[in-house]
Amino acid sequence: MPEITRFYGIIIKMFFGDHAPPHFHAVYGEYNALISIESLEMIEGDLPSRAEKMVLEWATLYQQDLLNIWNSQKFVKLPPLK
């Protein structure tokens, strides 16, 4: 699964050819969550509250880029949350 970015111990990945709806994976230690790109809601899994807030803050900044990656299925690295 290609790694899009990583920040503060959180790894953001996307698997091309994955099931709908468009989503990305956020991995933080033993936690793993699927986040909808369109609604920015957690589809499944779990993250600690602080990690979830950082993931959603980052995803808000790069929501259109994430959707473009999903639709084009072309891997692009995105900047981390600063």
C-alpha cells in the first residue's frame, strides 16, 4: 500500500483498486482507521482522539489532492502536517 505521507507517528496510505467509497488508511501504532475522502468521516477502525484530529486536519488541507490520487490512481507524495 503506497505511503502518501507520515507525520507525528501517523502513516497515511492509499491502496489503488480498493473498495468504494474513496478513502485512505491512517495507521498510528496498533490503531488503523479508514477515512472517507469525500466526507472526512471515519468509515471503520479507530484512532486515539488526538491522532484522529490531526488526521482530519491534514485531510482537510489535502482533500482535493487525495480525491485526485484516488481517481487517477497515480501515486503522489503529499506534505505532512506541520
